Amino acid sequence: MAQKTDAWLEQACVTITEVGGTDYNYQTLTETVDIDLGDRDIEGIATLAGGRIVRFIPEGDTSITLECYSIEAATPDDALKTAAGRGFLGHFWDGPSSDPQTVTATRTRLKHRLVVLWTDNTTDTDAPGAMDDITAQGIRFMAADGYVTSVKPSFTDGILKFTVTLKFPPYQADGTPLLQWQSTESANTIAMLQSYTSLTRW
């Protein structure tokens, strides 16, 4: 998928999934992906002896921002749905049941999983899929149980752009991690992710 010399260049797979829903691929609509991992900061507390006691500050939330170009409001949850994402407002509020689309503000907030894949295997087109070509390399970022917190449409440059932000806590309430990175080099493989449900994240 991506051109690789000494770095991953130009291309990536981006998949967004509502909990209990379909994996929708958004790379054809997406220009940039910025992953801002939450800080794991510390604070040095001065003692009367002139030394420092280190206090750990809880890990912050991770924010992922996508710059996207969509000509539809959402991806309808109807029988005609495919793996191709069509719009983002349904992730922000709630997806329409069919075309024609009407997306209305709602107090409901839906959990999402985001997966981003960089690989030199040109046959890989969805980020949660298996990296099973032993001649290929890849690196994959995964975040689960987060929310779409911002969708900002802009027509400033004469083209309609959607800046979409998702936020993910690093852990669930019992301490289970909600963020992962995976990578593989030649002669190794990584399995396909399972369907995203309330009980299964990867």
C-alpha cells in the first residue's frame, strides 16, 4: 500500500468502526492522519534536602485528527453498505438508516475503533486485515473505545474539507489497555483483527 524506502511514504489504510458495526475504509477520502499520543508526564517535587521526588502524572488521552474530503454527509447503515466509508457526520452524531441521508444532532455518543496501517503490500486495502505476506513489512496503530469529538467542515480554500478528531483514553476502567501498535518485518505475519464489539476490541 505505501511506498517504503527508509520511511513510510504517501499512502496508508484508515478504518473506522462503530462498536458492533461495519469496518469502513476511509483512505480514499483522507489526506492526512495525525496521531497525538497522550503524554506520560512527570513532576519533580523539591524536598528540603535539595533533592527531588518524582510524581507520575496519569497518562493523557490520545487524539487522532484526520483531514478528509467527503461529498456525502455520512455512511448509511442500510443493506447496501460496503466497506467504503462515505461521510463522517454519522460517526459524530448517528448514521442515517438509508439514502437519502438526514443526519440529526443527538445526545447519543457511540464508541469507535480506529486502525491505521502502513504497509508495502499493495494488496492490503483495509487496516484491520491480516498482514500475512512474509515478504512484506507493515506497522499498524489501533485505538478502541474512543469517541468522535469534533467534525469541522471548512470551505476556506474553495474545497469542502472535514477535519475530524477522535479521542481515546489509554485504558478502560479496569486498567485494560485501549491503544496498541504492531509491526512486522519479512518472514513474520500479524493476524487479522476480530470484529469490534463491546467485549472484543482487537
